[in-house]
Amino acid sequence: MQRLGGQLRVTPGAVIGWDMGAALVLAGALGVNPMIAGELLPEIEAVMVRKLNEQMEGGRDG
């Protein structure tokens, strides 16, 4: 499974997004149509950012 772990945009204490250039290159390498990737990646990114930040917040509580 491919991951974008090294391609995250972060600020201290929060994930703010993906490096979309790297995400599109990865999508292309996986054979995903670039037009489809361009449409879907922002939606996927928004969910990923929200979930990662929720996980990081949960880690601070305990």
C-alpha cells in the first residue's frame, strides 16, 4: 500500500494537508487518471486531515 506520510504539510501540532504535487505524481504512478485524481484527492485530503488531527488531539488528552 502506498502512503503519503512524508508528503504531509504540517504546522506545530496540526496536519494542514498533503503536498498535492506529490499526491498527483503518486496517483499517476499507480495508473490513476490525472483528471479523476484531481477531482477526488481534495475530498480525500479533507477527511484525512480531519481524522489525523482528531487522533492527535486524542493523544494529548491521555
